Amino acid sequence: SYELHLLRHAVSLVLHHDAITGTSQQHVASDFVRILSEAIDACTKKVSNLLSYLTPTWGGSRRTKNNQQFVICHQLNMSQCRFTENQESMLLLVYNPLSVKTYHHVRLPAIALHYTIRDFNDEEVEYQLVPLPAAVINLPGRSSTAIQELCFEAENIPPLGFTAYYIAPVRDQLEENEFAKKFSKSNP
Amino acid sequence: GKIEAEQEIIPFISNEYIKVTVDKVTGLLESIQHVDGVKIDVGQNFYYYAQGQQTLQSGAYSFRPDRQRPVAVTDKVAYNTIRGSLVKEIRQRFSDWITQIIRLYRGEEFVEMEWIIGPIPIGTDLGKEVVSLFTTNITSNGEFFTDSNSRQMMRRTCWNESANNQQIKKPIAACYYPVTSRICIHSGNASVEMCVLVDRTEGGTSYNDGEIELMVHRRLLTDDGFGLEETLNEESYGVGLVVKGKHRILFGNYRQEVDDQTFSERMSLYSRKWQYEPWLFLTSGEKLNRRKW
């Protein structure tokens, strides 16, 4: 398909020895980034489409694919994800590209002080809220208001398969404002 | 997690397998002990190679520092600890441009070091090349192992003048090798091996006995004259580049098999698992038919 062709072209381009080693001029390096990120964006739509086939039972009947749009947060390394910070509730799908079972320490930017997380057996999942270090909060270009990270363990992810979690923040504006005030005082 | 107040900081964190201790006064890493009894004294600090007025300078193609050994950023860090049921952390602040988190996950046998470096200050010199340096009590006899293709491990040794009478013009660069997934040292007699896994390809060496050094960031105002004709001085949002990355420390008895796997096989699996981490996809939960789900 067209999207995969875009990605195939972009990946082969950035395997150039100047791209790998950083021995290209700045504008060329920036162009590599642009080509690759555009291709990944195009593929995200494709992946979302395929995932909706994998999960037909979530929304409609078994015969129809559900039309949920899946997104990828590319700035989780800066603890920033506009999608998670604006959703009432969300479904997280953790896909395992390995050919063996694995597990993963999920870390997502957290806006609330309490969450309910349920796995596909509808069982409650243990989580921990970890305050973000000032160095992350002050990263240049970071615009997120999240000051904590939601950490939990995604376990028993099947090989070349996925597991899913239903995550819902429990909002309490007053308590959150209080916490943010206390946090900023202790982290000038 | 609970942030401990300054005066009651306990200088160690532990999980089911690992106990990590930092020096109570300096706040720097001091030792790591495994539940099976293996313990290594391991120090860790950030250093930098400064660029001076020397004729041959560092740049995109080459690494030519003005001296053979780097300078420590600091010898004392401010630190605090965070403790929770899933994650325990010791947060260190080396300077206003280097911070690090030493992290233990529940049920994991590795120590994760997450560092944030930059913008690197320039002004007092012509640039800096920042390394994370681990010093251990492992007698490695000048040999270490790196992979350069994420598959087989290669035995490396470090040249220096005293080893033979050849004139080495770039002694430290001659000891640097590509590290794609991990760099390891082991002691011949005590059968202890330590590996540092990386989350991206970096340059690494073991210049002195028992050391592991990994280059994590560079900011240079110099050009090495090999044709790029640009300095390695990238900016983002108007300031020098900030990099954030992770190292994972694993160690054990490399003669002993665990679950029919040698230490080396377990390191290979750990690297592979980290390199091919699961992907996260998110969708809205509003329209979801939860009962059917």
C-alpha cells in the first residue's frame, strides 16, 4: 500500500551512513527527520485501520470492524501526550513485536490524582503516580501540564500480539489544584 | 510515590532482587548488591572532554579531545528518593544541565539510569563531549566486550603507550568502539561480569581497569575539517540540544547458569527485549461497548 511504500522509502533513506552517523549537514538531517516522521504519520492511519479489524468486538457486532481511531503518542519521552491529557477515558493497546511473550512498564503523562485501570478480564490493575523531575517539566518545547506520570505493568503480552487496558482518570479539580500548588512549591 | 524530606533520606533503594546504595554525603552511586549474594562496588559520574585550542579538533567525523582523561562535572550531587510499590527512584542533580534518575522496577534485575543532559554550556571552552563513567572493583585486565551489530560480542582491548612502544596519536579515540546494544567487562578470577545496556547506539570504552565509559552528548564549536564544514552545535527552541536517555546495568556471575541460560545469553535477551519494546496505541474509551469488550 502507498503508506507502507512511504515508510519503506523513508527507512531505506535514513539507513544512509551519513544519516546514521550524523555526518550530514543540519538541513539534511532535518530533512531526514521530516521524511521519516511524515511516513510514520501516514502509517499510523494504516495501523489504526488494521487494529480496528483486530478488535471488532469492542464496538459493534463480530462481523463489522469498529471505527475507533488509534493514535500513537510520539512525545512520551518528554512525558507529553495531548491525547491522554484530554480524554475522559481511553483504551490502551500494548502491541508486542517480539516472537516471545513479554511485559512492559507503561508510563503515561498523568493529569489526575486517581485512576481506574482495568485489564481485559475487567480486573483492577495496580498503578503508581510518580512526580516528574523538574528537568522533564522544563524541557524546551514541552507544553504539557502533566506533572506526574502514571506507571503500571502490562503483563503477559502474547508474541506478535497485544493486550488492552481501559484507563479512566478520576478527576477532582480542587484536589488537583491543591496538589499542583504544593508540587510547584516543593519543585521551584 | 512519596518524596522523602531532605533530612530523612535513606541512601538506598531496593526491590526483590537488587539493592542500590549511594554515598550518603556525595549522593553518587556506591554499590549494587544482588539477592544471590553478588555485590559490586560501582561508582558513576558524568565527565566531559573539553575542546581547547589544539590544532586537531573534534567534529562530526572525529573525536579528538584536548586531553586523555575527562573532567568530572561535580564531585557531589543533591539527591532525594521516591518510593512506591512499583517504582523506586533516587533522583540526582549533578548541575543545572545534568540530572539523573536511578530507578528500580518491581521484579526487575536491572538498575535503570535515566539521564537528561543539556543544554551544554559553552563559553569557557570550544565545546564539550559528555560521558557517563562507571568505575567498579572488577579487575578486567584491560579487556572489555562490545557489540557493533547488536548480535555478536567482540573482545576489545585498549591501547596505551605503556602497552607497547608504538606512538599512538589519538590514545583515547583509539580505544572507542561502537556500542549498539551493550558494553560488558568481567573479571577473570572472581567470575563477576557487569554489562551496561544502551537505548541507542553510543561510543564506548573501558580506558582504565574496571571502567565503562559511554559518550552520551556532544556540543562543539569546532569543525574537524573532514568536509562537513559545520559545527556540532545543534539548537532546538533557541537553546542547545537537550538529550534524554537510559542505561541499564546488569551484573552477575558469568560462570553460573540461571534457568539453563548463561549470563551472556540473558544479556542478549535483555537487549533484544529492550530494543523491541512493545508499542502503545491509544483510542477513546467513550464509544466503547464495555460489556462486549
